[in-house]
Amino acid sequence: MTTRWKNRPTGSNWGDFGPNDQLGRLNLLTPEKVLQGVAEVRDGRAFCLSLPLDYPGGNVLNPRRHPPRLASTMREGRANYLYPVGDESPEHTDVICDDIVVLTLQYSTQFDSLCHVGSMFDADGDGEPEPVFYNGWRGGEHVVAPPAGLDGDGKPIVEGCHADALGIENMAATGVQGRAVMIDLERHIGRERVLVGYDRLMEICQANGAAVETGDMVCLYTGFADLILEMDKRPDPEVLHNACAALDGRDERLLQWITDTGLSVLIADNYAVEGFPSRPGEGRHPMLPLHEHCLFKLGIHLGELFYLRDLALYLREACRTGILLTAPPLRLPGAVGSPATAVATV
């Protein structure tokens, strides 16, 4: 048994994939699941499942997340963009463009790593909860915040954070490829704001013929990302916060279904996969119950703000639900989230 924890959360799988595991349910995305995904390819068509990285636009959807900012690198004291190399060496004809991006990693289509959300939990068994993440990896030791204090401008220091365990690079290194199943919520609910619990989800799966097996990745199409694109970088928060389906993270039967299916990755085209804010809880409880269940307890990576419309409409017409999904995040060591440029092949 690992020395990082004596207690593991009720309903968790800590230790089941080994004492030092950092992949969680991605361990179920086996070569056999890749072959099952390849078997879903019949027409040779590929669908891009990401929004442009400068969507949704502005920061009204989340005031802490801002659009990417592009800038040029520097060369010989000037912008290295439309730079004629002949200015340095007259015999050369090249014109160079070279740029930099300042990127909020979870602004647009993105994956949560397993250290995006942890919990205050008594892993030591001493009666005192501490900040802990999946498989007992510790806040302050393995997932490190910026140093306390102010910078030279008198603002809180924000640089220096890093995840030495559970960073998004672990997910990226697997390739994140295999069979995925589309659950088409928008087909049955439209764009109405509905919290989808276990019963409603099962009805829709049965109506669509969507069967989730161990190791499958699951994609939930709600229409939310379609709304974002239609708003053309001018998102209306009142409309968005009251539109489209989201999973009911307080539904214990739904959470148990996530456990029992053995799904490996859970993806949606909405803001948080689950309804946020969630329904009120009792006593001390997680703000994001589905995030706690997936990221903290089971090691299931969550994908958010994926673009699923074109793929969903194609699958409706073809009366299909299975695809080959390839969806690695950036291999950025120490990051807790990452953009994803996912591709579905059918």
C-alpha cells in the first residue's frame, strides 16, 4: 500500500491501477480499444472537434479566463514578423514570421487533468483533512502553488505553480485514441436548459442505440458550443447559463453509472460537463460533484467545450453512435489543463 494515504474516498479506485498511477481510467484505453475504434471507421471521413481557440470570446463566461494573445518574437531589435532575412544577409530571399501566444489553457476546447480538481480529505486517517488529488497525490508536495507574497508591482505572485504529479502531459503521452460513443442529448432535448440525471440519460441512450462499454470514451452533444459559435465572440452569459443540457452531478445513480460503465474519458460540448452551479447539496460537500467523482475519485479526465455538431448530425443520418476518437492534449509538463484539437474518424 502506498504511504501517501491510509484512507481512500468511498467509491474511489485509488490504488487499483498501482500505488503511483497518474493515468486513472486511461489505463482502460487499451490496444484492444484502439482496434475497436479503428473498426468504427467505415467512410474515411474526419471531423474536427475543437472550437477556434479564441472562442467563446471575452471573459464573461469565466472572468478568470481570457482569450489568447498573439505577439511576434524579436529579431535584431524589431518584430520578427514579415521580416526580410535579406536585411541581414542580402543574398537571402526568405521572409520570416515567428510568433508567441499567451494562452489561458482552459479557455476554449480543453481537457482537465486529474489535478484540476481535488478535495479536502483525510487521507492520513488522523482526523484532519488535507488537500489531496487522485490516488493520494498531495497538494503542496506534488501539486505546488505559486509562492506566497507580492511581485514588484504589488500584485500577488502567480508564477511558479506546477504539477509534479498528475500533470496533463501524462494524458498526452498515451495518445488518447480509441473507441468513443456519442450520446446525442440535443436530438431529444433541443437547447432547453435541462439537468440530465440517470433516468433521462438511459432513455436517450436507448433511443439512440448508444451502448457504453469498458474503456470507451463518451461524447455528450448538447448544442452549447453551437450557441457559442453563433454568438461570434460576443457571448451572452444570461443566454449561455440558461441553455442546453448538462449532467446532474448530484444524481448518485448517474455517478454510479459512470463508475459501473468503466468509461475512460468523459467529454461534452458544454462549459463543465455537469450543470454549474450544481443543485444545492447538504452539509460539507463539493461545489462540483461530478468533477469530484471523475477527477478526484476515479481518475476520469473531463473534456469541455468540444465542438460536436457536425459529427453528431452525421451520426444521426448514419444511425451510428461509435467513432474512432483521437484527442491528445498538449504535452505541456506541469500544466493542470490543456487545449485539445480532437479528431473523430468515421
